[in-house]
Amino acid sequence: MTTHIPVSERPAVDTAAMQVKRNRHYGRWVGVAFLAVLAAMLIHTLFSNSRFQWGTVADYFGTASIVEGLLRTLWLTAAAMAIGVVLGTVLAIMRLSPNPVLATSAGVFVWFFRGTPLLVQLIFWYNLSALYPKLSLGIPFGPEFVSGSANEFITVYVAALLGLGLNEGAYMSEIVRAGINSVPPGQREAAEALGMGSRRILFRIVLPQAMRVIIPPTGNQLIGMLKTTSLVSVIAVPDLLYSAQLIYSSNFQTIPLLIVASIWYLIVTTILSIGQYFVERRFSKSENKPTLTFTDLKRIVTNGQREVSV
């Protein structure tokens, strides 16, 4: 049995005589020393190994063909991400639809394009004319209004956008679906109680709250898409990597040209990463804010009615 001793009767403790000892994190210092040695070795080999040919890297870094390839890479990245975001949003809404046909169709699309390698999809779109020599637009099983050769329509750029955009749409659909599912169901129920329609609930209530979950992984997908565009070199799209390949195939300076392409990828990726950091910080501020109350929803409905009346 423990005896309770009043505080006034307890012996005094001389705190001045007590010594505070700091913990010794020897493992951390060992790790720092190991990394410092590796960094020193890396820096030494970069500047002591003449085979890197930094002079050649500097000569080709800003050439016209490399810059044009970089611009095509940026264009492909932006266009493919735009297709992926729009298509992914549509697919996510379809998968969450109570209509089993829409939900199943979207699920099959995501299953197929996530289950096959992107490189295979790019080559398939590039060689679509072998399967369908002629493409036509018209009434199903009826007359054709417009028709033409598949080789004329499916250019290397169209094949690249189809491969990159459709594949990205499958991944973006899961990101958007996760964001929509993160919104508390009570928000939708309160909006339905106020008489709001499904479309208005989605675009005025659900999606704005889901953006804080959707935006961060979308930034990662954008950075990943920048590097994924290098795959289009297999179908002869003159992007950044293919432009470097064309140069070193003629002058045999393989390593310096690959370094040039890598540096440009690192520069653009760094810029996108900085932008992603600020965007994530902007949307993370809303995580501690309360969700929409019934009064907020009522104000949204009232403002919407006023806009319609005006």
C-alpha cells in the first residue's frame, strides 16, 4: 500500500546541483559524415573526370534545336495534363454516379489505361492505321459524313497527345474521386435539403471543398508528366530528349547531350516543384477551417437565386 506524503513534508530538492546532460546523437553524426564523404566524392568526380566534357555541355545547352525540343516538351506537358484533368473529372463523376452503366464504363476505362504500359499505348496509337486504315465520322451503322486516311489524321503529335492524355485521365480520375469522397456527406445532404440540384451541388459545394485534396497530387502528376513526355521519342516526336538524340547520333557526343537534357529537365522540374509548394501551402490553409454550415449553404442558394433573377 502506497503512503501519501504531503508536499510540505517532502524533502527539498537542490535543483541548482542537478546537471542537465544533452543526449549524444552519435548515429546522426556518423550519417552526416558518411553523406559528406559521398558528396565530396561526387563533386570531385564531376570536375576531375574529363569525360563529362562540360565544355561540350555548355556549347549545346542553349542551341536552337535543344530549346525547340524543350518548348515542345512543355507544350506536350500542358496539353496532356489539360486532357487528363478534364477527362479525369468526367470519369470520376461517372464512377460515382448511381447509374451502373456509367460507373462500369468509367471503371473499365480506368482499368484498361492503368493496366497497360504507357509506352505500349503510345506505340499502339502511332500504328493505329495498321488496324483502321480509314477513319470516318457519321451515323453508326449508317452513312459516313467525313472520312480520311488514318495516317493523315493520327500524326505523331496526335498519337502523343492521345497516349499521354488518355493515360493521365485514368490516373486523374482516381485523384478527383478521392477528393470528392473526402467531402463529408452531410454537405450534400444539407444542400439537397435546401433544394439545390445535383449539378449545382457538385460545382458549388463538393468540388470547391475537394480541391484541397485534389491539388497536391495533381502537382505531382504535372511534374511526372514533364518527365513522362520523354517516352514520345520512340514515335519520333522531336521533344527535348529526341532533339538531344538527333544531335549525338551525328556527333557521337552521347554523354554531354544527355547531360544537357537532364539539366533542362531538372531546371523545369525545380520551377514546378516551387510552384507546387506555394499552391499546396495556399490550399493547406483551408484544412483548419470549418466546413460549410447550413447558414452558408442557404446564403449560397440565395445568392444564386439573385444571380438568376438579375
